[in-house]
Amino acid sequence: MNKLKSTFSYTVLVIAAIVSMFPFLWMIVSSTNKSVDVTQGRMMPGSHFMQNLHNLLDTVDLVPALINSTKISVITTILAMLIASLAGYGFEIYKSKSKDFVFNILLVSMMIPFAALMVPLFRMFATISQSLPFIGIDTIAAVLLPTVTTAYLIFFFRQSTKMFPKEILEAGRIDGLSELGCFFRIYLPTMKTTYAAAAIITFMASWNSYLWPLVVLQSPENQTIPLLISNLGSSYSPDFGMIMTAIVIATLPAAIIFFIMQKHFVAGMMGSVK
Amino acid sequence: MITAKENHTQALQKVNSGRKTRLKNNVIGWSFVIIAAVMIFLFYFYPMVQALILSFQTGVGANLTFTGIDNYTRLFKDPTFLTTVKNTVIYLIIQVPVMILLALFLSVLLNNKTLKFKGFFRTAIFLPCVTSLVAYSVIFKYLFGQDGIINMMLMKISLISEPIQWLTDPFWAKIAIIIAITWRWTGYNMIFYLSALQNVDESIYEAARIDGASPIQQFFKITIPMLKPIILFTSITSTIGTLQLFDEVMNITKGGPGNATMTISQYIYNLSFKYTPDFGYAATVSYAIVIMIVIFSIIQFKAAGDNNE
């Protein structure tokens, strides 16, 4: 009976693992093959990767898109960390009834679907464009401003701050640190793992975001990696090897960060249910 | 007499200075949270109010006039809108339960203490979460192509005799979308259940085994009730996610064939940025999603609450 059960477990898990990994393997293998071989179902690694990469660089502006995506994701992550951790710290350390009330209102924003915000936000930035073109439509600022502050992240930092030993703040105050000094000199260094978890989920979300950049970034030289891949994927006579090479390049940074920081990633996901 | 007066003044001073520090602390506290609060109001609540106003207006582009509830009555007569609601609800009621059951099942298998290669299985099944929605959608579009590798393999093992029209048949296109979403999110949900299972006392299962409960009975009678709060949490987040489905449909089928896979989010996008821009009506459609999210969340809370009694 027990043997039967464990055979069953292993069979199911092996199938699940194969199904989960197959699209990755296919993507990686295909990026090393010619388009013709891909369509014929070749599942062996080839030697065409450099040629695919060459074609890719010739066809699309890969490097500018990588630079745009990196810029947006890095700035979003830094600002998001700062804004959300200040707020999470403020709500928890200086707790008051009126602040809790505001906090609960902020949480309601998690229920608002982005699709409902897209139209009014677009009109808002279109209006801003007329007087302040550097934060209007088709700018990096317009991409990151609406997405940089999320109630989820504020909630995450507040939950983590509950575990923070508040006595050391008192010690800091006696040593003459200002309130802001306490935050930057004591809280920030102690909460490194919380920041790591929050940073990785924010970076990934920003690196992968599609709908809002699609709406707000209109000129080709401003496009991000997901927009570039989406465009490649909708071409009529796709060069499979080349497209898969693009996807490998787009997925690799996220995958590497994920493997290095797997624990923090999971901690960031779990932040909401603690 | 004098001392009493002095005491009184001292006490008054103390109260005053206490008030001052409290006031000062209050100001400092608010200044910590103010940026975040302003940003959320500016980029979530203010646009929602704008959308509400817009939903009572009509016109092309920026030339808008008020039309009362015309947009709302139009909703119920708009076949495209009704199709997108139907599609979205189909994704929801098939995909979310299938994914949650699958994730629960895998997490139970992985929670076995004697299992070997646990880390490998967990990482492998979680791996799909690393991909961006656009990237995996494009991969699945090609996997599901008429002469794509999935049809090729199914034909090789003689499960089918001719290729399935995954992307051009209204029925199979929906199935393809559901398979894709399930692939992307099962591992994500599994991680939540796995961490919740680690807090379940092993002795409960032992007692059940002694009482002769089969593994299937244990799953439905112990595991699911024990994990109810986390199941509720994941089903609400999955519901909100599915009601907003956009990236996958846009990149796998573009909403086609016809409008057979189009979602509400995609319809809002098309109304605003693809067809002649009709921002007023698009805002009305977006309120339909908000209302659906509220309704489905209430249903799930109710369903979870009723089982408690």
C-alpha cells in the first residue's frame, strides 16, 4: 500500500515537473535552432543561437528596450521601497485611530482593477502632457507614477514592522537621533530581508508589466521588453528561432534573480497572509 | 496654599508639554505616511471618481457630453460586452477551481516528509511564475499553433488523428487560454498551501488514519477545512486576477476567433485605444468589472463562512 502510494506521488510529481518545465526547455532549445527546425518540432539543441541573436539585433531595437525596461524597473523599485516602507513604518510606529482609518481606506485600492483605472489615468496624463510634457504621455515618469505606490507593499511593510523591536528606537532617540534618523539608521538596516523580499516582487512586477506601458508608451524608441516581445509575437511570418532568443533574453534576468533570491521572493508573496 | 498652586501649575505644564509631544508625534507620524496616502488617492481613488463621471458621458475622444444612464442601458444591449462577460465568467468558473484543486493536490503530495527531491519538484512547479505574462503567452501561442509541438506530440501518441484548431476554434481557443493560465499560476498558489500545510499538526492525520479514513477522505475532510482561510485568500486573488485578464488573451489569440476569447479588460482597451475612442462607454464597462469583483468576493466570503457552521 505504502509503496503504491509513493509510486503514485512520484509519478504525479514527475509529470507536473515535466509539464512545468517543458515550455522553458522548448524556449531555450528553440532559441538555438533555425526557424524551419523549430516548426518541424526539433527538440535538440542546435548551433544557431548567435545567428538568431544577430537577426534579432538587426530586426528590432533590443538594446534600447532593455535599457528602458531596466531604467523603469530600477527607479520603480527604489521609489516603491522608500514610499511603502516609510508608510508601513509610520502606520505601525505612530499608530493612531485616524491613521488606522486611512490605512483601511488605502487597502480598498487593492480591489480596484487596473482596467478600470486605465482610461481616466490615460486622460489625466494626456492633460498633464500639455503643460508638463516631461511627465506626460510617452515618458518614463508616466509609466511609473501610477504604479509605484501599492497598498499591497504598504501592508507588507506594516506587517513586517509588527515584528520589529521598538525598544531600539527608544535607545536611538536617547542617543539623539531624529525620528527620520531612527528610520534610516536603525529601522532600514535591521529590516534588510524585508526590503529584499519587497524589492524582488516589485522589480519582477515592473519588469513584466504590459498593459499600462502599452497604453502610455507610444513611440517605438520608448518601448519596453514586454512590448517588444508582444510586437514580435504578433508578426505574420514569425522567425521562431529569433523570437525565442528574444524571450530567453527577456526572461533570463528575472529567472537569475529568482534563483538567487528564491527565499525572499516567497517571503514577499507570503507577506500578505502572515 | 502656595505649594498647591505650584503643583497645579506644574501639572498644567506637564499636561501641556504632553499634549505638545503628542501633537508633535502625530505630525511626524502623518508625515511618514503622507506621500503614500497622497499617491494612492491621486492614482487610484481620484481616477475611480473620474471614471464614474465619465461613465455618464458620451462622445468621441475629448468631446464629451452628459447622457445620463444611456451608457448603462447600452451595456445590456451590447452583444460584444455580453460575450466578453460570458467569456470572463467561463474562465473564472472553470479555471479557478481546477487550478486551486490541482495546487492543493500537489501541495499535499509535496508535504510528505519521506518524499525525496522535494526541493527539485517544488522549484520546478514554481518555475512558471518567473516568466512574464507576455513572454509565456507568446510561447504558448506557438506551442498551441496548428502545426505546433503540442498537436505534433498528441498526433504522435495517436491521441488525435488530425490537428486540433487550438487558436482558431472558439471552443478550443478558450481551452488553450485556460490551460495557459493554469500552467502559469498553479505553482504560485501551491506555495501558499505548502506553507500553510507545514503548520497543520501531523497528529490529526494520524488520528484520522487510525479511524480508517482513506487519503481522499483525509484530503476533503481535514486538509481542505484546515486550509480554508488560505484557500479563500487565494481564490479571491485569483478571481480578481481572472476578472482583469488581459495579457494572455491579447498575446495568444488577440481575442479571436471573432470575439470568442475576448475578456472585459480587452474590450475596455479596444473601446479606448483601438476603435474610435469612446472613453465614456469604456468607463461604464470598467465599472462592470468593479461590480463583478465585489459580487464574486462577497459570494466567496459567504461560501467560506457558511461551511463554518
